[in-house]
Amino acid sequence: MKFRHLGQLPEAEFWPADIGNIYWGMNEGFMCIGSQAPTVDELDSGVLRVYFSARDAWGRSHPFYYDVLKSNPLKILYTGEVPIPLGEPGSPDELGVMISHVWHRWIYYTGWGNHPTERYKTTSMEFDTKTKEKRIMFNDSMFPNGTSMPFLCWDTILFMGFTEWVNGEPFYAIYRDDDSGEPTLELPLGPNEGGLARPVSFDNDRYIFFSSRGKFNYRTDPAETYKLKVADLDSRNDNTKVVVHNITIEGDNNHMKAYGYPIKVDNKTYLFYNSGSFTSPIHVATEV
């Protein structure tokens, strides 16, 4: 698939509203910066709501959103904070909340917490905006190293499943859960891949947009860094693998592109994503 770069949303500074509750009495580093993992929801009256996470001085992720015009997704109308507080110490989302999908009253997100032996552990979670209740989506026995970025598609859920940690780096692939209690491997790692990230179902579940990276040195080596890709599920049959295409974005020369979120608005397909770094401003492209 080919896209054309339209521009980027301006980076701002964000301040969590409930500082006392979130920061447990800390008195500095409240300001959050960055705009990681954009997630888009179409509202009424010509507005798109773009959710994202911004990090504080300790690297904890807090959820915010931009409201932008459908007709001009670079035009910000309003900025707000998503009322999902970080969890209490010891909870699976004590270190961060990163939204991956919104469906009616439910917000699906990644909770960031502590791992007993590694740098962190992520947990797929669901937040009910009506009852304000949080729910862990998968049992630890299935993926003891964690899951993340859940995306609801009809009666199944796509998500990242962490398979192992090697030399301080996590390895993860994309799985699908149909509520049977036995998730299936949807997109496996290739021989040179260390992570398949942030699955988004598109066009009635024909396509899965995702990001792919190498095994090691992906933060510094342009050849190993995250690239945007799309899997065509209609290409799969009993004898062949899913055909995966690279996504090219004309006008964006950054090597690293990740966390893509496509949305069809009228007759246009927009792609919101991060470019250049994990916490870059949100970039926007349109399909050509």
C-alpha cells in the first residue's frame, strides 16, 4: 500500500488532572510529553478523536486525546485527558496506560507494570467508561511474559503475545482470541524478526495493519527499526502463508515508522502513526 504524507500534529505539553492520586505524593515531573501509539475513533459532527499516550519524567504513559476535523485531520479542535488513572502500586497498569482501540463505551488498552525479572510487563486490559471498571483480558498462564495492544474485531480480539525475553529484549507476535480460551497464532515472526506490534483490523477484517522490527539493535540500526506493514488475510489458504506488503509513505523519509492506525473517512483512508521515534508527534498520511 502507498500513502502520501500530509504532515504532523503539533507536539504539546500535557498535565494529568489528578496529580495527587496518580503520582502518589511526588512533586515534580508532572508534565507529560510525546504522542505515542495514536488510536482513532470517529465521532459525530465531523470530528475524529485521536487517542495517544504521553510520558512523564519517569517514563510512565498517561492517556490523552486530540479532537481533529475529519476534513482536515491536522486541524486540532480540542485536547483532553482520558479518565483512566494509572493503577495503584503492584497493579498491572501502575506504570502506564496506552490505548489501542475504542468500541462504544469500552476502551481497550495496554497496562504497563513491573516484570519479576525483565524491564517491564504489559497486560491487555479493558476499561468500561460507564462503570469505570477495569478488566484483565487474558490469564497469565497463557502468556506469562505479557500481552498488549488488544483490538476488538467483530467476535474476536487481535493482540500482541510476548513469547520470550532474549538478552533484555522482548519477542512478540500477533495472536487472535475467539473467547475459546485458546488463542491462535495469527501472524508469526519471520526468521529475521523480533517483534510484530500493534495489530489493527481494517476493511471488515480483510487486512491487518501492524509494525515489524528486527531482533536486536532496532533502536539504533535503521535496517532493524520498526517498519509499517499490512497483511492481506484474503491471500491465505490451506497451503500458503498470508501475503504481507510493506507500506510506503511518500514524503516521509524517516527510517522508523510504527504504531500505524488506519481509518476510512468518506472516500479517503487516513493513516495515523509515529515516525522517527517511539514518542514522536503524530504523523498523518492519506492513501494514494
